[in-house]
Amino acid sequence: MRRDVFQAISDPTRRKIINLLAKKSMNLNAVADKFTISRPAISKHIKILTECGLVQIRVEGRERYCEAKLKKLKQVSDWSDKFKNFWEEKLDALEKHLSNTNKNYEK
């Protein structure tokens, strides 16, 4: 099952995992050691991140290393930029309106 990148970032634990892995590649045990939840729960989060394409698992001997693949986060950035532009235009219009209103009151 291929999951959506938005699903991956919707969970605070997964966002923390992404932040950890963005700094360096870590094995599953090292990731799990950073959290108070169970190792199976961390494995489930890693699986979701892998299905979303934000994490890649690399096997070295008996160890499984997790690496962040942050290129997919561009989808989130592109989506949020649309709303950023929308609100900037609205706030600019409000600022202009308030400025004109203040000028009318000063007369």
C-alpha cells in the first residue's frame, strides 16, 4: 500500500523520526531508543514513512538502517505555498483598506 506524504507528517512521532533521520542515518534500535513508546510501535511508524517514500531502509549485515528521503516533502511545501500566497494577498488588501480608513478618519 502506498501512503500519502501528508499522512506521514500528520503524526507527531513520525515528524520527530523524520527530524532525527534528516540529521543522520540510524539503525532501527537507535531510532527506537529516542522514544518512550515500544519498538513495535516505532517499527510501525517507520513502515508508514517507508510507504510514503520519506524513509528508505538500507540493510548492512544484520542491521537495518533508516535514511531520510526528504524530496517528497516538496509536495507539502508546494501545497502550503498556495495558501501562503492566498493569505498574503488577503492581508495586503486588509492593510491597504485599514490604511485608507485611517486616512479618512484623519480628515
